[in-house]
Amino acid sequence: MSPSGDDGERLQKVLARIGYGSRRACEEMILDGRVSVNGETAEIGRRIVPGADVVAVDGTERSEEHTSELQSRFGISYAVFCL
């Protein structure tokens, strides 16, 4: 799959869904170089397949499955949990 292909979802949308803030805030994180996909620094417009692509924020891998577990256990998103 190519980084700009039509497969998958936009990276900032996935990051927002797992609790990193609004899509605009997630775009800023991507522009700041804090997000990588499969070991490569992500760029705006990147599409990913959740569960297939490895997404890391500030060097730590993140997934929707891990976030869902925290949300059901504590009732908060992972980003808030880490603050």
C-alpha cells in the first residue's frame, strides 16, 4: 500500500479516535514529526490500515485495542490517562 493510496483511513482521524485530540491537533503532531508509521516519519495525507500498520507517537506504539481497554477500565482516553 502506498502512503498516499486510497486504502485505509487518514492517520490524523485514527489518532483522534484513540484519544490524541482533535484531527487538527493530530495534524500538528504529524507536522512536528512526532508520529511514525511502520518506522517511517509520517506526513499529512498518510493513510493507514488500523491493525496492519504500526503507528508510534513519540516513539511509543499505539493501537485502538490498547486504548479501548483503558477506556473501558478507567472511562478515559489513553492521552488523558498519560497526563
